[in-house]
Amino acid sequence: MEENFGKILRRLRNAKGWSQEDLAARLEISRSHIGRLETGEKQPSLNMLFRLADALEVPATVIIAEMEKERHRA
């Protein structure tokens, strides 16, 4: 599931046309943290999931639903 979250995060970020640096700046975190989330090296806390959703301007339920779809495809 780790890779699934990262793939979804990358897809949502790219849909906005943002770099990892752009997203990191919106969240006031390091670009490397975004990179670790996208590679699956790190998993987001629930709080970070909500912060990411807010920054990406999508409901957190969209991210969770996408994770669920990916899980069932695997």
C-alpha cells in the first residue's frame, strides 16, 4: 500500500502542475519529505493526510478512495 499512496500523491500533485517543491512550500515542510512520501519510504500520519488533501484542494476521502481502488487492483 505504501507505493499506492505515493503514486496517488504524485498523480494529484502533477494534476495541479506542481513540483515537489511547490507542494512542500504550501505545507511548509521539506521537499525531501514529499519525495519520501511519493516513493513509499514514509507513510503520512492522519493529520498529514488531511493537510495534503487541503493543500491539493481535494477531499481526504478522494485520496482514501483512490488508495482503496489501487489496493483492489493489486
